[in-house]
Amino acid sequence: MENTGERMVPEFHKHDFIYPEHWGRYFFAAQFVKDKIILDVASGSGYGSNYLAKTGARKVTGLDYSKEAVAYAEHSFSYRNLNFICGDAHELPFKDDSFDVVVGFEVIEHLHSAEKFLSEVKRVLKKDGILILSTPNEENYPEGNHFHVREFLEDDLKDLITNYFKENKFFYQKHIASAMIVDDKTLVEEESAKPLDIKTHKLSAFGIDRAEYFIVVSSDNKRYLDKKVSLVNVLFEEFPIERYKYLERSVKRLGEKNNYLEITIAGIYSSKSWAVAKYSAWLWRFVRPW
């Protein structure tokens, strides 16, 4: 599958920030799926649907608009209660009241009509079903993503989601630097979905206004939101020293280029040709025939 940089594919992004971001959302969603029938909209490469299928869901359907993504997911993941299909989030190809939970991570910012999508979600959800949604925070997300049709501020997202669900609980996702003390066994495994038994101490405030992503759990039944929800932190690999060196080299090169440009511009402004051109332009204002 092509690496566009937008769709998370574990084999491409294992060492990038996109990797723990996306996994963290599925770890979070897993606490809502036990014995449930799940629809994962925009399932992409399929790793998340597969994880939900293996962590207690009765059945998981991954849906994606891309035939390439669906083919990749079918080839990469096979589990007894998991299937993948191609479909449009604006027109979900399912009967009414088909699912207990709909997962829609990083979907609505790609759609021409978030309203149509939410209407379809409401239709295919069973009574009192749950939507678990994520989307970038326009306030803090980098500009210029040409894959996104619309990004949301928190108030805009709240206004939108409350048109479809009576109860909505907002959560906030952000990268936070940390320092940990571990023994020689805790981090030996290459990958593990099991929580680590590490006590966390918060030493500084986390401003939710600086969150990079919103995660919303929505339902018409308040009891789903009243239950204790586990917050999730995903351990990312150590930031390699090579990255620091690369960044230092990049900064140095930019500094050298900036210095070169400043010298070049200063040379132009102090040259005789620039003085003549500047005087000619000034004179032309008075002698031009119109």
C-alpha cells in the first residue's frame, strides 16, 4: 500500500509520532467493545479493527473508502470475528440498528458532509449505542494538510455532535514528554498491548486547550458516560540521538542559508547598479507620458 503519510500503516510509521497517536485511540476504544458488535469507519490498514476484534468484541467490521486499504487489511489481518468491506462514510451500507459501537477515528475532517456521516452513524447504531470519535484540534494542529476538508475547534465540534447525541464526553489527546525509571525486564518486549505497571506522577499542568486531538464518546444513554473511563498513555520509543543530530544539522543548514541570503541582499542594496535602478525608477515617475 502506498505510504501517503496520512493513513497509519504500522510497517511504515513504527518510528513516527503517528504510530502511538493512532494506537492510543484504539487502546482507549477497547474498553467499550466487550461482547459488542463494532463498526470501525475509515479502518485504513486494519490494525485497529484487528485489535478490537482480539480484545473482546463479538464482531468487528472495518469499512474504508479505499479499495487498496481494504485489500491490504484483508491480506494482513485474519480473525474469526473480523471482516473488511469497501464503503462510503456518507452512505453506510448497513441496515438500521446494526451496531452497538461505531468507531470513527480521524474521519470527519476528511468528509464533505460531517452532518451526513453523523446522521448515518445514528441510523446504523442500535438504541443507546455508542459513537467514539476523534478529530484534530484546529487550534493546535499544523496547517496545510491537503487531505482535510474541514478541521474543528472544540466549540464547533460540540455544536455539531450535540445535534445528534444527547450525552457527549470530551477527552483530549496530546504528546507529553516524560522520564521513567524501569528495570531490565519491563521494556524488553518489542510490542505489547498490555498496560505497564508504572506509577505516573504529574508535575505540571496540562492545558486541554493545547491538545492536538479531540476524542468524543457519544450516546443517548447517560450510563455509558457515567461509568469510569480509563485514560490511556502510550509509551513511544526513545527519541534517537540521530534525530537530534539531524535536527541540529538542519538548523545549521538553515542558518547558513539565511546568512548567505542576508549577505547577498545587503550586497545588492549597496551596489551601484541598485542605486542606478532605484534612481531611474524614481525619475521615471516624473517623466513617463501618462
